[in-house]
Amino acid sequence: MKKSILIFVFLLIVSMSVSAQGVYFDIGVGGGPNFFINGIGSAFDGGFKVGYGPFGNIPLYVIGESNFFIGTSDGGDGGGAVGIGIGPGFIYYPIQFIQVGAALGVSLGYWGNIGFCWNASIAYDFGKGKHGLLIGLNFIGARYNYIPYSWESVIEEINCSLGVFVKYAYKEKI
């Protein structure tokens, strides 16, 4: 967790010191229901993206994403998850105020288990110029295996959340 915070602070400082020609940066939080194998609960997520774009007249940004996910079980069965994800992705503006994004990556779970994670989103950009306020929907999740109490059994864990988010974004517009 300390490494994630240090990486975040470093990227924040670097992104602010760059001349911002073609730089994309966003940071935000969200939440919604948490769906997992054993039931349903609630989830909280957040993260940031750093990237480059647009490319010519195409409003496409190539990004690297880092996020965290905290999912809880409302059923009292002990289910839920905590994870950190990191990976590459893209952001595209099909029209000037609608943002569509996706990323795939590696997820590190609470128990040290490594797996696969994803994030897909669509948002409305309320910003003018280079600064924006994004409000939208995202579908995030992770899949990994872990050994809970003994070395004899492996449990597959899949967590996903369909939620609402709010983000600040800094980007070059066409």
C-alpha cells in the first residue's frame, strides 16, 4: 500500500511538472453494488490514469491505470475483497462531451494473490477546455485464485462492481 501511495504522489508531481502538451490525467472515486461468487454486497473504488493523446485529429488517449477496489458482503457470509489493479488502457471521446474508456491489467489481492482485472467506463465530461469533471458509470472487477486456510484447496474469487464515479480530468482537447 505504501508503494502505491508513493507511486501515486510521484506520478502526480511528474504530471503537474510536464508542459502538458498531450498529457492526460484523471483521478476519482466511485461506488456501487459488489457482485461476487457468494452473493452481493457494496463496493468502493478509486484510482487514477496517466497517459498521452490525442493523436492527430483522433480524440484517443493511451493510458496507464492504477486503481483500488474494496468490496464487502452484506450477507454476513464473510465474502468480499480488497485489491489493487494496474494496467494499460485507452480513453476515447466519440463526441466532445462523452468519454468511453477501458483498461485490462494485473490485480494484487489482499492475501498476496495475483490475478486479472478490468475496468470499462462511460462518462459525461462537464469540463470546458483542458479541465473536466467526469460523472459516469463504470464496470470494474478482478478474478484470481487463492488458498484461504490450507494448501489443499484453491478457491476462485471473482469480484465485480457496476457503479457510479466522479473524477477530475486534465487533458488536451482537439
